[in-house]
Amino acid sequence: MPCQRNVAERRSRIAFLRAAAAFALGLLLPLLGLAAGPDLGAGSQDAFRQAGPQAAHILDLWRLTLAICSAVFVAVLVAFLYAIWQAPRASESRPPDLSVLQREERGPRRSVLIGIVISTLLLFVLIVASVLTDRALAALSLRDAVHIEVTAHQWWWEARYDDEDPSRVCNVANELHIPVNRPVLLTLKADDVIHSFWVPNLGGKKDLIPGRTATLQLRADRPGTYRGQCAEFCGLQHAWMAMLVVAESGDDYEAWAERQRAPAAEPAEDAQQRGRDVFMSSTCVMCHAISGTSAGATRAPDLTHVGSRRMLAAGALPNTREQLARWIADPQQYKPGTNMPPVQLPQADLENLVAYLSRLQ
């Protein structure tokens, strides 16, 4: 029996060491920059690939926190394993000597006290680092900033580009465009429940609480398309509440903004004309707006330039004619719980409506 017990103890030690090594390796890989993953390209959502100063400050704090916590974890693990390895063994024929155990406890007590002091000092280091990071985030210059008011709904994002000239104000949904190397000031609101705005490549997350207004400042230092996500559970379709942030050159941004300020394009074909008639005579006008027409509702996304967007239903579907037709016919199939009801139309009317909406670039 004693021999079998010793074998079992050795196997337990080996298994524990393997598990501890795997866990420690999993913690250290991100610190070494090996777990950032491949470049996701369009729609990148990766906090390890910062594209602006705000995200860089947060990543630096995370790396410091991970380094300290990993070092403490390894030190505690080594001390624990050493204590197990050196602990006196008792058997059925040799009971433990309590006097010896009491003498041997004096050294570990000092080690525990030293560990408490060191841990306390490291916690103060993290507090100071957190304060300095918060100050760095607030120090971003907002000179010549783009002002965007973002309102979160269940389950989509509404964005209003503010301007001193009312004629230059425009509304978009689920897709933001921002100029590279120019600060952006987001004013964040929630229309119904608590949401959270988070674009990992560009900055930290900010909660949106109904009845309160929050602000978030960020800047993109390189062009790219970055995926944002609601980071606070907000209901059935929380997972399908995404947003694309497109960072582009100043000229490209101004060209995009000018197109967004323009009214909806006039139908160029008979099918598109019939599609506009279908839209204006259906229940669509009760929720949606299209600039340049009599449709001016604000309950659902503005469709003035819906054809230029890359995705439908806040990331649930790609924006193609086929998917747009399916979405209109049965939204609940793709996003159960959404406020949009199925639109029952003859096939010809549905095709004309899709032709018209796709025209709205």
C-alpha cells in the first residue's frame, strides 16, 4: 500500500506540473505578442492590433497587468510545489512528528509575510499605472474633431454627424466613417436598455445608459475597417449588434460625407420607380426615412444610402440583393425578436423594392 501511494503521489505531481505549465504558457503568449492572431482584414476586431493611441494606452496597461499577475502566479505556484515536494511524509508505521512540523512552520510564515508585502506593492504599481493610463486617454487633443452622436437601439446603431451648418448634418446606421489622423468625439446615448460601445482596435468600451449621456474620444492612425460590438448584454439579439468603423484618408472621408448629405438618388429605371412606389405605399414609411421623399420616420435605420452599406441588420447579413430580399420578406428568420415585421409583398413588388433600395448609394 505505501508503494502504491507513493506512485499515485508522483503521478499527481506530474499531472499538476503539466497543467500549471500549460496555464502559464497560455498567460504568457499574449504578453509575447504571439496570440494576436492573423490579420483579420476587413472588419478586424482585435485588441492586440491597436490602430490608434487610445487602444495603445489600454494595451500597454493590459500587458503590464498581465506581466505582474503572471509573475505572481508563477512565484506562488513554485512556492506551492516546493512546499508539497519538501513536506514530510507519514506512513502507517511512522506517524508525523508534531514538534518537527511546528519548528518547520517558522520559515514559511516569514515567506508568507514577505509575499504579502510584495503583493501589496505590486497592487499599488497597478493603481498608479491605471491612473496614468486614464490621464493619457483624457489627454487626446480634440482640435478639429469630428463630432458624432451615436444612439444605441435594440439591436442597431444610429449615428448622427453633427455640424454647425444644419445642411451638412447626416444620419447613418451601423457603419461609421472617420478620417485618419483626426480626432473623433463620440456622444453616446441609449434609447431603451443599457448598451456598451466597443471598437477594440481603436479604444476601450463605454457604457450607454438610458437617460444619461457619455462621451468617448478616439483617433485612427492608419486606414482600415474595424468591427465594433455592443459589449453589454442587451437582449435576445445582443450578439447581432455590430458596427463597422471605416478609417480612411481625409479626402475619401470628405467624399463619403458629401454623398451621405445628398438626398436619395432618383430611380433610373422603371423597376426602381415601381420599387419606390411600393416603399411609399407600404408600412415601411412608418419606421424608415429616405431623404428627398416624404418618408421621414425615425424609429428604424435611415435608408437614404442603404445601398452603400456593407451589411444589413447590424451585421446579421451581408448587404446583397439576395439577402436584402430575404431580410425584407422575413426578418424574424435571421434576427428573432427584431422590431421589423415581415413585409408580405408579391414577388414582383419585392424585386422592384430591392432594386430601388439597392440604388440608394
